[in-house]
Amino acid sequence: MGNSYSPFGEPQCMAIERRRFLQAAGVGAVLGLSGCTGNTSPPEANNETTEGSGGSQSQGESGATRELTLATTTSTYDTGLLDALNPVFEEQYNAQVKTISQGTGAAIETARNGDADVILVHARGAEDEFLRDGYGVNRRDVMFNDFVIVGPADDPAGISGMESATDAFSTIAEAEATFVSRGDDSGTNKKELLIWEAAGVSPSGSWYREIGQGMGDTLVQADQSGAYTLSDRGTFLATRDNIDLEIQVQGPLKDGPTILKNPYGVIPVNPAKYPDVNYSLAMAYAGFLTGPEGQGIISDYTANGSQLFFPNALSEEPQFGQYVPEDYGGENASESSASVSDAQFESWVAQHVPEDF
């Protein structure tokens, strides 16, 4: 896989000049690696790549390696999925993928600032806002899994086996059982806050700990403190051999509540916003992820004997809703978008998830 970089905290104009300098000097590889912790530095600090504003430009010389800057959620990195996908793409397209691993909110902000060519994220509401504001084009569904509520084996709040995520959260709050929140505006954090809101709870107090870290670190801290947390299933499965947490409330992949659904989308950055964005390579990457080869790699990818993600880009029937915001079409569409989205996810589970999963 190409190099992965994390933000440094410079103002935007300084970041752009630094990227241009690094390209000229040919030392892009010295930038800091984000690693498996899912760096969540402020999204405005976007000097991760080695190009000017608008992501990464293809190099002008014939046959030269082209650079693509991908801003993505930590779960695609922490699980190792990108290590399976990106080398294949790089080989086919004579490209180097530079991955910025951060929470979904930060990844989207990086793209808004013109410092990524394409994003791979998992928060449909935030993705739709990105599209509505004109920063992204040609969104595609890529894959899905679900969220699970995990906690210590002794389950101090007594939520094990609950069929409602909101009831489980309410019970945790009533018991003031320790809950570790990512607190980083990631897709997982956005989902967590949505569940608290649906439960009618405003979490606060010493039992509720916001740590501003990626999913891997959050699971480790929850494990060390005997706490509950919300995790995407993929990262939990990839790290479960190193922690003692157990799934207490299942997601919809195992007949749990649909509120715990977790779809992923890929969105190239709009070249009308940033003319220097590497749009052709971004579209090629989106096509690779959603084509037969990329979808096959996603389907075959496992950790600890379990499939982590389920591809859903290939369909004999047209799926027009993936290209536009879910509420596109006016008030009536907005009112029904949630139920339609839930029904679509349930259909994906029925089609793509084995009964014995």
C-alpha cells in the first residue's frame, strides 16, 4: 500500500506551500505515518500529500508514477483492508496511493480543503452534505458491515442480548457504567451520538469518557478500563485477539437493530471546486473499488477467520440513490429516506451475508 500520512497542524496556506516544496525536493516519504491508531489531528492541517491545493496531480513525464491522495476512515486502515486493495490498484495504474487515515469527519474536511483526491468514508449524512455543497461527485456504494456494542465479559450494566441499541445505551447511562467514546467526529462517533439522541440521553459525567482517538485505540482503552464502547464490527473482529471485550449487543448482520447499519461510500473530489485535483485517477480508484476485482478483494478479505466487509457495488438493477443525497427530491423524499435506507440495508444483508455468518 502507498504511504499513510497524518496532519501536522499548519495553517492551510502553509500546508499547501509545504506540499509544493516537498514535491520539488522529492522527500514526500519523510512525512509522519498515521499508523493503526487512526490519527485524529485537526482536519484543517492538511499537509499530508506532496502536491499543491486540489489533492495530487499526475506527474507530467510519460510513464512516471502517478499519485493519488485518499482520505479515509480509520477502520479501512486499522483492519488492513487497504493493504489488500491498494497494491493491486497501484500495480494496474502505475500509481502511488497516499492514505490519510483519520475519522470520517476529518477525512471529509480534508477533501473540502482540497487536500485529497478521493474519500472512502462511512457516514451517509455527512457524505450527503459533502455532495450537496458541491465538493464531491459520483458517489458510489462500496461495501458495508455493522456496528456492535461491546463491553467487558461481566457486563456490569446488564445489556447483553438486548435487541434495542437505544435501550442498551439508556441502561448504560442509568447504571453510570463506564463508556469510552471516540469523540473524534468519525463515522462511528456520529453513529454513537445519533443513538444517544434517539435514546433521549445526553451523556456526561465521569462515566462517559471522550478520548479523541481512532477505533483501535478506543477498543484498547475500553478494554483496559472495563468499559463499553461502540465499534464497527470489522475493527473489533480484527483486534479481538488482543482484547477481552465481548459483543453485548449485535448489529443487523446478526439480526440486531438496523440503527447499527454501517455502509461505506467512495466519493471523488469535484474538479470544478479544485481544478488541480487528480480527478481521472480518483475516478479510476472509485471504479476499481466498485468493479469486479475490487469487490472480490473486499469479499475475500478476512481477519481472525471472519469476513470483515461485504461488497455491495455490483447490482443487476440500477441503484440511482447512491449517486445523490438520500433526501434528494424534496420534502417527500426527505420524509421517507430513512425507511428506504433501512430497507435497502436489510436487502443487502439478505443478499450478501451468509446465514451462518
